[in-house]
Amino acid sequence: MINNFKGKYYFLSNFYSAPVNVDGILYANNEAAFQASKALNMQERSTFANLNPSAAKRKGRRIKLRPDWEEVKEQIMYKICFEKFWQNSHLCDKLLQTENEHLEEGNTWGDKEWGTVNGQGKNKLGKILMQVRAAIMANR
């Protein structure tokens, strides 16, 4: 089991620096793409493109959420994660090398929705990454 996205497995984190093109905008990392997706306006989204993950997360807390955010955020996260690995072949290879390992974003910052704290939480990001891995394996 891979129970955190640090060290050797940091590449699984949304904070990992890897370019990802989503809806025609090239972001520096997944966190910037995800936070930008909280807005519907493409011009506003583009202001996230070159932000580091921490700055993107801070900015994402201050923007007005699109009205359907709660309904679409998991689909958006899947799309962004899929694109990260599909567009970056070296990361795709590393993801596939995790084979059938359970992926869990264990964290110390209290995120029990996207990850887990002391093994407790929904682990939505880990589950999405396992779905992405399965989809890529099926298409190779």
C-alpha cells in the first residue's frame, strides 16, 4: 500500500510540478488546474496557469465558485489527473509501475475528503488515481 504522496511517490501529488493542458490552458501543476476549474470564465482560469501549487490553492479559496462546483469537482479532478499522466509519459510510466498498489493520500493537514488522516477519510484523490491508472492500463 502506498499511503502518502511524499518522497518516491511525490509525483502522485497535485502539488508535483508537471505541466498539464486542460481546456486549452497550460498549467504548471495539477493544483493550479483544479483551483482554476472552480471558475467558469476562461480568462479567470488562465490567471492560475503559472501559479505554484500553494499560491493556486490560496487564490482558489478567494474566487467565486461556479454554481455546479459540488456536482462536478470529482469529475474535474479525474480529468485533470488523467491528463497529467497521459501528457507526461515519464509520470505515466511511474504511475503504471505502482501496478495494483492501493493509493492513499495520507496527510497531516486534516484533509479527510481528498485524502486520509491516520487512515481515516474518503481518499477521493487516491481513488481517482487508481481509476486513472486502470484506464491507462486498459488503453495501452
